[in-house]
Amino acid sequence: MVAVLLAASLLASAKTETLEELIAREEAAKVEDRPALCTEIAERQLKAADDLYTAGKVDEAQAAVKDVVTYSEKAHDAAIQSGKKLKNTEIDFRKMAAKLRDIKRSLNFDDQAPVQEAADRLESLRTDLLSHMFGKGK
Amino acid sequence: MISTSGRLARLAFAMLLLSTAWAQRRRDPLNPLEEDQLRDAAQDPAERLKLYIVFARTRLTSLEQMRADPKVTDRAQQTRDRLQNFLDVYDELNDNIDTFVERKADLRKPLKAVIEADTEFQAKLRALKSSVDANKDESKQYDFLLTNVLDAVDGGVQDHRQLLNEQEEAAKHKKK
């Protein structure tokens, strides 16, 4: 019960934290806590990228997309290193890749490549997580 | 000295490798025609969600047709690929619903169609699960994926029903 309350309060605090605070917490976190924190950062940057593309701020949006990949890679590495949250992280990557593909379709052809590359990278990280879940990546 | 036919064969092989590498690198579940249809319906939630239902249904139908075809030899791999394709489209459907909710769109009508489709997808996927349970050797390659797809659709049905209830409640309060 205490663990559930603690997890709920951690989740609630993660939602109200600024991105900078979340990043600082991730940097100081134990390896087993990093997959969830890094995924949260990646998801926030994905939302930011979507909003920035809608606002026509393409350069800033592309920087946010780069963050999505960077923090997804960190989540992937931490999940494999700790052996925790592999399935949750894999599902989160799948959903983020779907969002990236959807964002890509709303863009001009010239702006699509970085978003497609990010979606492909997430798919590749996801495949790697699946391999580890089934013992092939060890 | 390499003959012309030899050069052509090498060129064809290189092109095949390139196209395979490109296909592997760029994994998009939708074809260009479907992408165009979605672009045309960008501002219309009802139309866009309807398209996603059609695309998802097409993937499941294609899966059923492939499994019913006695000539298919790599059944396990093809089942896996088609299930993944369906899941990718279904994830995008859910992602679009989230986006329209954020924009405060009235989704009551399209959600009813989505829930109907969810029920249809659930029934087809459960039938597939029952049929493959009888053939463990073949299903090893995609059993985990099939469980994930069923989880996604089961979760989807609940979320879509809850969202429809919320939107109907909100609409009642608006009327008062």
C-alpha cells in the first residue's frame, strides 16, 4: 500500500515538474528509475514538437524531436541495464513512434525526413528491447 | 571483363538490396494513397477516424485472407507482419483520438463507430488466438505480439467507452 502511494505521489510530482526539474531528477536517479523518467521526458518533448510544428517553429520542433530520440535511447539503455520496465518502455516507444508518424504526415515534404528518421530510430530501439525480453539480446 | 548481362544482374541485385534496406529503414504502415486520404481529412475528426477504422479493418481482413490461403508457406512470418501492421494503425487511431480530445472536438458520433469497430476487431483477434493456440509451434513467432495486440484493443475499448460517457455527460451539462 505504501509503495502504491509512493508511486502515485512520484507520478503526480513528475506531472507537475518542469522539464528542467525532471531532467535534473533523471540525472540523479537510480538506473531502475531512469526508464520511466526518460520516457516521460521524451513524451513531453514529443508533445512540444507537435505544438512547435503547429506553430510553424520548425527549427525548434526539430530540436525537440532530437530530444525525443536522445531520451528514448537513454530509456532503452537504462531498461536493458536494469532489466526493469522493458515491456512498459517498449509499449511507450510504440506509441511515440505512432505519434511521430502522424506528425510527419502533417508536415511539408521537406520537413518530413527528421521525423521519419526519429520514428524509425524508436522502432529500432523497440525491436532491440523485444530481443532482450526474449533473451536474444543478452 | 564483365559482360553486359553480368553488369545488369549486378545492378538489379544492388537495386534489390537498396530497396530492401529502404523498406526496412522506413517502416510506415500506411501507403501513399492512404496518407493522402488522411491529409484531406486533417480537420475533420469524424472522417479521419472513419478512415483509420477502414485502414485497420483492411489489415485484419488481409491477415484472415492470408491465413485462409493454403498456398502460403511463411504463414508465421506473414501473420506477424500483418499483426504488427494492424497494431501500428490502431495506435495511430488512438493517437488521433487523443489529439482531437486535446482540441476539445465533439467525438460522440465517431466514437460510436470506433467502439463498434473495436468489438469487431476483438472478436476477430480472439478467434485468431483460439485457432493458433491449437498450433503452438507456428504461433511461437507471433504469440507475444498477438497478446499485445489483444491488450491494446481491450484497453482501447475501455478507453473509448469511458471517453464517450464523458463526452455525453459534458454535452448534457452544456444543454442545461
